[in-house]
Amino acid sequence: MRIYIETYGCQMNDYDSRMVTSMLAAAGHASETDPRRADAVIVNTCSVRERAEDRVLGRLRQLTGLMKPDAVLGVIGCVAQRMADDLLSSAHGVDFVVGTDQYERLPEAVANAHAGSRSVSTRVVREQTYDARPSPTEASICDFVSVMRGCDNYCSYCIVPYVRGRERSRPLDRVLDETRSLIELGARDVTFIGQNVNSYLDGDVDFAGLLRAANDVPGLARIRFATSHPKDLSDAVIDAVAGLDNVCEHVHLPVQSGSDTILEAMNRSYTRDDYLALVEKLRARVPGVAVTTDVIVGFPGETEEDYRATVSLMDEVRFDSAFMFRYSVRAGTRAAKLTDDVPEEMKLARLESVISLQRSVTEEINRRLVGTVQEVLVEGPSEKDESLLFGKTGTSKVVVFDGQTATVGGLEPVLITEASAWTLRGTHAPGGGKTRAEKDLAGSGGPR
């Protein structure tokens, strides 16, 4: 059968869709790029915010109008895990539902659906890490490897522990084997992903140990990782970022709020001062490190003083970039029991304000790079102008540049000539080199 997969959500969902594709291919099925031609349509879903969930439900209705009469429709991922039987009993036309720990049952679910049997498979398996799945058969220059699944933090606003289960780490040798397989297929830049990668533990090997082992893998030019919980960013991981040649100088470190009152209500396990001290330590140990973050405004009980504490923290830290959201209630989380008492118009105003602040800070940081030469891993032609190339610096900044002689997949020197809050522009500078001082400018400006 020809199977079309549509993916919503985070990097982990993208990774899972590729994993599912390999499982279905091993069962004899082929990939399809058009839902109208597919024998089975599978939607891999995100449940982290209510808006994301609503978008998926709306898309299911659209897909049923596009599909062939004899095609079947399935839902996998976080919405599948959370809603389960409700999806089959709804008017969405869903034929099978497979949760985050049951992907190995997908070939059976597809076959049963075509035979007229609808099914739900959402049992949580504490040890499931999918290490028995087939090896990858294709790779991108910049690719991903899951090192762990699940989360034990139970932040009060977050649905992840309920839909992806408790933390479990993959064996080190399997992580390295998959990394090597991707390199053989053409990958040069690998991001280790997990809900909380710093919690990785395989026997005596912690996340810093994993980074050290991966740093020695031949052909791997760059190692990135996401996401880090502030309470678990250890000195050993910071030392790995500082001292390992292939580990990029970029740490995504979600803060969520600058108010101790809100951080406690969110169950974040650190204070504002803890976070600021951690950033100070990181920047002292890794000059030029890029620090990015997540911010939520409008959490239940957030006063104007609490909100201003978040603004002042953002102004003090000066993040390289940030993902910013207004709070929305997620059924099943601890925060759902709180009164959602911040008016929607106030949430929107606060969100617009922090977005404006971060845009100006990001643009200021990026403009400091104009006139420097940055090492860029070239990913391919720019989507907007195929005569140009694009890639990323070691600090995860996107660079679009004129580089007819540059090699896709190569690490190329680029002279930065323009900068905005979103993109750096430049020109290929073969032989231009890069001084340590210029490298140290690649991240945030640190204290003003």
C-alpha cells in the first residue's frame, strides 16, 4: 500500500514520522506524497497546546474529503495518546489510533483498517525506546537522533509526561550506531533530541558522556542538542560544550517566566536567581555561546509585577532568540485546575510586547556579526532564491549567502554583510579564516 504521513509539532514528531516510515517500509509499504493517491493517510499529531490540537482536528475533516473512497485514516502521536477512543467515536472518519509507545503495531493497524476493523493501541510501555526499528535509509545534511523519550518533570502546564510517558534513555551504542548510519547516508550535522536531553543516563554514561563519545564519531562535523531543563544543565555538560570541537556553542534553555511566584506555580524547580547564575556560568565557560529560550506569558495568577519580572529577565539575559507563547489551558495538566484569570486581551498584549523586545535584542546581537567571518555548514539552495545558498553557524544562526564555489555539506567561511532579526546575509570568503575573537561574537553579547 502507498502511505501518506503528515506531521505536526516538534522535532520529536518529525523524528517519529521518519521512524514510522522505516517501519512501514520494512513491512512492504511505500511512501506517498499526495493524500489523494494514498491507500492510507496517517496524521502524526501534537498536543502541547490547545491550538495545535484544534488544528489537527480540523485537518482530519479536510483529509476525509480528499482521500480515495477505499483509503483509511489513522492518527498517531500525542493527540492519539490523549484522546484515544474519542477519535474513533467522533465524526472525523478515523479508522485507527496508535499511541506514542505503540508504533510497532502500525503495520498491523493499517492492514486491519483495510480489512474493515477499526482499532486503538495506546498502551504505555515504560521501556519502549524503539531500538528494534529498522536502520534509517535516508538522511538530511542536518538530521536528528532521539536519545531519550518521555519526561519526569511534570511542569504544571505541560501535557508531555501524560502523552509520552516517563523518561527512558536509549542505549549509548544504539545512539552512536544510528548517528553513524546517518553519516554514511550523508548527514554532517546531528541534533540529539529528547524532552529533557540533560537527563540522559545509560548505566554510568550521562549526557556529557554521550557528547564525548559522539564527538569521536568520524565524519560528524557538528553536534547539537535540545531541549535542556535548567535544573539538569550540569557542569559536565557545560564543559562538553566548551571543550569538545564538534559540539556547537548553542544551548536552548527554557526559562518560561522571570517571576519566582510563577516559576513555583509552574513547578519549574528553580528560581530566577538560579537561572541567572546558570546563564552567567555558561557564558563565562563558553565565550560566544548562543542562549535561546522559551517564554510563557499569561499563566494563571500572573500579575503585572510577575509579567514585568519576565520582561526584566529577558532584558538582562539578552537571549539570541526565543519561542514565546501566551498560556492556554491543557486539559489533564495540573495547571488546568487553576483559574485561568488573565484576560485574553491582556495575554495578547503581553505576548506582543515580549515578541517586540526579543526581536530588537536578536537584531542587535545579529548586527554585531556584520563584518566578521563565520563558519557555516551549507545545507543547500535558499528556498526564496535558488541562486543563493543557506546554512547555519555553530550558534544556530541562519545564513543566506552568495557562494557558487561553496560545497553543500561543507563547513565554509562566510563574510557577514547584512543582518536582521531573522537571517544573516553574506558572501563566501574562501581562505578568509575566522579568528577566535570573531567566533566569540557569534553568540549573545552578554552583559551590555
